[in-house]
Amino acid sequence: MTEDATMKDESAEDTKPTTEEEAPAPPPVPPLEAAALRLDRLLGGSGKDKDPHALLHSYTNPAKVVRKWLGTSSGAAGNAKVEDIQAAAHKLLDPAGPSAKGRSLLISPEQAATATTTMDVDEDGKGEKASPYLSTASSREVESWLLSLAVRLLWRDGKMQEALDLAQKGIDILLAHIEEASLKITSVSVLSAASLFPLLARMYRLRSLVAESLNDPSTSAMLLADMTKAHKMAALRRDVDSQATLLNSMLRDLLRNSQGTK
């Protein structure tokens, strides 16, 4: 009887489900994508678009949120390679969304040919799956961040003219986003624009560093005039990040030029 009971217990243990043990672990999220998804959550997104009026209650100081996030994401940014930036842009930025222009500058031609649509019909054909891309709460911010990483890589590789051109395109894209937000006279739009200010300042700083490395007098003179105008505009929209960065860059430029004339 004891042997029969033991055999029954062993057979019962053999038939226990082992689903949890056999379930494969999900693949790790690449560092750049993980950082972008964290910003999406911080700015009120959740992997899908929300009512824009709900974003007003999600955060009250978006510039501070982005500033802090840039610091915590420096490790992932510092180790990023060109392939990592391309993969993140391809996966996170909607080719038909507000960040389409920056996305096209970042991804490879092969990735552009395999772009997917924003919404896919589900298996039953009765509904739609949620967008696989970032929500509108953070797509422009991540677009600008990835562009700045690409500029920095070009600069480090000694491709100064390419870095300068991409930095200027990144600044133009950011200013277009800010101008678009300013046309909507709601408090939500003001908050949304403010989250771009630290990223615009970052792009201005990178452009100045690239210009210093390029060491072209005509380029420096052109950028100085542009920085003077940009500083005035930053003061009007109360963009303290860009004001401080531009002022520092102009002073560095004047000091460098004065030392060169001695």
C-alpha cells in the first residue's frame, strides 16, 4: 500500500503544469528604447495616445522632467552607436506622425522601405491594434534626442560638415515643433512646447561645438548672427535653457576670436 501511494504521488507531481517554468523570458529592451519609453511615461504617455487635455494633469513642469531625464539617460546615450539610433528611430517614431521628418533623417534606406502603418487591423478584422510607436506625449522629444545623439557621433568621428548640417536640421525641426505648439493657444500646448526647450538648448550647444571644431570664420560669423537672434526669441518665449546655452556659446565665440587676433 505504501508503494502504491508513493507511485500515485510521483505520478501526480509529473502531471503538474510547468507553464511558468517553461515560459521564455522576454528579450531585453535596448537601452535607447528603454530610456525613450521611460520618458513617454514621465510625460504622461503609456504607449498609446491620450486625450491631450489629460496631459495637463500628468506633469506641471515638463522642462524640469526632460532636464532630469537627460541626466539619467546619459549612460545609454554615451554608449549608443549609429545602429542603435537607427533601430530606436525605426521602432519608436511613427512614419506618419509629427516626428516623421526627424525619423527620415535617422533611419537607413533599408529601414525606410520596411516602414509599417500606424494602426494595424487585428486578427478578426473587427478592430485595430494600438499604435506600436511612442505617444504624442513624447515622440517629438525622443526624435530630438536621437537627432542630438546622431550629431554627437558624427562630431566624434570627425565628420564636421555632416554634423553641422544635421544639427541645423535638428534645430529647424525643433523650432517648427515649438512654433506649431505656440499657434494653439491652450495651456496644454504651452506645456508641450516647454518640454522641448532643454532639447533645443542641447542642439544649440552641439552645433556650437561642431562649429568650433570646424574652425571656419565665415561659419562662425553666420552662427553668431543666428545665435543673437535665437537668444532674443528664447527670451520672448521664456526659454531659460536656450537663453543660458546661447549666451554661453556667444561668449565662448567672442573669447576665442579675441584670443585669435592677438
